[in-house]
Amino acid sequence: MAADLAYAIVQTVHNFGAVAVVGSPAAAWVWQREQRMPPMALVWLTLSGWIIQALSGSAFAVTSYTSRGELPEVAGVAFVALCVKVLCAVVGMVLLCAFSWTSWRQRMQLWIWPSLVGIGATALTGAAFLRWFG
Ligand code: HEM
């Protein structure tokens, strides 16, 4: 019962994070296509979304370990899907950090939003494979 509640809470956070990593860059892309500078709030929302996904994704493992005393077995296709998700999270965070804190913003402006939508969609696809091959 307590473990189910913990899983449900972690899953809720993870689901909202998924919405943020796909929805926020999609909204920013619409702004950019209309020749307008997307609000910085969308940059922070996307970055927060990726951080939340990495933390809540790890929280699944912590919940399994504390409730069952072992980590879930993730092998084959499910393992590849998990690696894809982790890679997407790393690339997403690196791109957003470069965009926020380096002088490359101008150069990245045109391609960063569609790229982040694609990276988010890839992670979302990985989630489906992790779920059903896991
Ligand atoms: C470091 C990054 C991530 C880790 C470690 C991680 C880990 C996990 C784990 C362990 C699960 C539970 C799988 C299961 O129920 O068998 C899960 C589910 C899920 N993840 Fe992630 N995840 C990460 C990133 C992402 C991202 C970036 C997205 C979306 C863009 C995402 C979307 C989902 C969704 C939608 C589910 C629920 C799948 C379902 O039960 O139908 N995850 N994730």
C-alpha cells in the first residue's frame, strides 16, 4: 500500500515532467516561428522538466529498492530504452545550459526548439518501450 502510493507519487511527478519537456519547447518553437523571442520562462520550464525527469526517473529505482529490497531487472530492449532516455536527458540539459549561459544563444535560436521537441519525443517513445519490454 505505502509502496503503491510512493510509485503513484513518483509517476505523477514524472508524468508532469514529461509534459514540460515536450510542451514547453513546442510552445517556444511557435513563438520563434512567429519571429518573436520566446519568454525565458519557457527555457526554465524545459530545463526544470529535464531535471525533474532525471530525479523522478531515479526515484523509481529508489522506491523499488526500499520497498522490495532489489532493483527492477531491466534488460534487452528495456535497457536500451532506458539508456536512450538518460541520453536524451543529458543532451537536453547540456543544450539548455549552453543556450542559457553561453554566448551561443543567437546561433542556437533557430534550431534549439525543434531539436528539444524531437529529443523529448524520443524520450517519450523510449518510455513506452521501457514500460512494455521491462
Ligand atoms: C534520466 C531520465 C529518465 C529515467 C531514469 C527514467 C526512468 C523511468 C522509469 C524507471 C520508469 C518506470 C518504467 C515502468 O513502469 O516499467 C519510467 C516511466 C516513464 N517515463 Fe521515464 N525516465 C527518464 C526520463 C523520461 C523522460 C525524459 C520522459 C518523457 C519525455 C519520460 C517519460 C516516462 C513516462 C511517460 C513513463 C510512464 C510509462 C508508462 O508506464 O506507460 N521519462 N521512467
